[in-house]
Amino acid sequence: MQTLKHMQDELIFWYEKNGRKELPWRNLGRNLGGEFYDERLKNINRAYGVYISEIMLQQTLVKVVCEKYYFPFLEKFPTLESLALAQEDELLKAWQGLGYYTRARNLKKAAQTCLREFGGVLPRTIQDLRKLSGVGAYTAGAIACFGYDEKVSFVDANIRRVLSRLFALKNPKPKELEFQAKRFLNHSDAYTHNQALIDLGALLCLPKNPKCSLCPLCEFCQARLTPHLYPQSKKLEYERLNLNLIFLQNQNKFALKKSQEKLYYGLYNFIFFEDEECKDLKFLGEFKHSYTKYKIRVKIYHKNIAIQDAVREFKTYEFKTLEELENLALSSLSLKALKFLV
């Protein structure tokens, strides 16, 4: 028990000196007027601001979220109500570039649930938070702890790595990790403890080349001599796709289609042709692209069409100018392809 207390104290001491306390979602309603307080967040509900950050951070780097997406999104959707009432195209446009667009759709569904069942606010218990679309065990715990100061533990990828090494767990099941996280939790300051664990995994206990000599838990870590063995991870298998993207141009407008396929569902894309349809088209170049489980090789072509063809042969498409594209939710693949036009 004394060792556990020592570990907890060492962790928090390290965080106070080295933690990422400047992150905006860590200064919502806690440090008003403090060193890292941001005036842009003065009207943002703390739990809501934490919720948005957690969903964005699921598949996106902290630096990218901070610099490009967090503040613009909150400016456009500052409350659960604004999110619940958002048009899907408007929401996807605001999410453009973050990828994994199901997250954005789940935000809207969850906001509607909060308005319908929880009085227009995010619930504070893990049990109720788990009822929201797109909110799993980790996200529910993070909202409860960071949004409401609940004394709860949870496990994300960073915490999983720290706990796996600390207790020498090669292939830990979720239940085992949750048990260790709960046992290790510092109930006197759960907020700082959990932030510290996340930062330890993000800054020192790295997947490759961990900085064990700087770690405050090194003397307690059962994997300190062989950190590369913990935890064992499965290699992600990618599905490979070859696509032909066509800039189908009528005067100053380009053909687009709103995807109904699983890949890029609900987003606008330029047109895709089969190989045999591209034989006589002007080739502009090619690029490689990754999206979720796909590794994609994209060839870019261009074709001019007459007005009558746009009306007759390609009437199922929408034709937009480059200026109009700025207001549409384009897939990241189509955004990348646009560089071949300029």
C-alpha cells in the first residue's frame, strides 16, 4: 500500500512539472484567468468541451486538433443544442479533414439523446454516458473525470501501454487493464492522476524507444529492462484499392457525387470511372492515400463535356464551381486530388 502511494505521488509530482497543462480542454471551468486560460472558451460548458476534444482525439494528433479543429468547431457548435440541430452537410464540413466521419454523425445523435433524455446536458455517470452514440468505456470515463471531477479510472491507448509495462502484461484483456487502472487510481486527485497517466504514455512511455530513464515510475516498472516486449500488438492489415478519379468539367464547373458507399459515406467526391472508361482521357497524375483500413492508389484524369452531355448523360451528378466547393464537405481524397487542377 505504501508503494502504491509512493507511485501515485511520483506520478503527480512529475505531471506538475512536465504535464501538458496548456491543452485548452484541460482549462475549461477550472483555471479561469489562470496561466493557460483561453478567452475563446469562456462560454463553453466544461463537460461539453471535454467531450468534443475526446472525440476529435480518437484518431487525430493532439497538435493537429489544437491548431486546426478544436476552436473552429466550438465556435460553430458551442452547445449540445447547436450540435443536435446541425444539418449533416454543415456538420461534415466542420469535421472535414479529421476523417472517420462516423464520429461526427455520432456527435449529433448523442446531442439529440442528451436533449431528449438528459435535460440538454451531458450525463455525469459512466452508465448514462455509455448510452450515447459513439461513447465507449474510455470516453465515458474521460468525460466523467475531466468534465465532472468524478473519481473514476479508464484506459486509452496511452494508459494501456503504461499499465502493460508497469505490471508486465503482454496481452492484457480490457477487464485486466480496467482492474489495474482502478487499483492504481489516486482517489485524492483522480483528475490529475488520469491526465498524468495519459501524458506519461504520450511523452515518455512511447511505443518505440521509450524514455525509461526519465520516467517517474521507472523504479517500480516490471518491464523497465524489456519495454519493447509489452504490450504485444497486432499488425494492422490494410485493404488495397485502385481508383480512377475524374475531373469531369463542364465550362467552369466540375461533376461531384455525394457518396452513399461505406467509403466516404455522406461526403462529396469527384467521379470515379472504371479502367476501361479512362482510355481516352487526359492523365494528370497519381497519388497514394490512406483512409481507415484502406491503402489507396489514385489515378487522376480530366475530361471536358458539353452542356447537353451534362444535362443528358451525367444528370445524376451535381456540377459545382471551385468557389462553391469551399462550402461542401469534400472527402480528404478529393481534397488531395484538387491539387492536380491548380
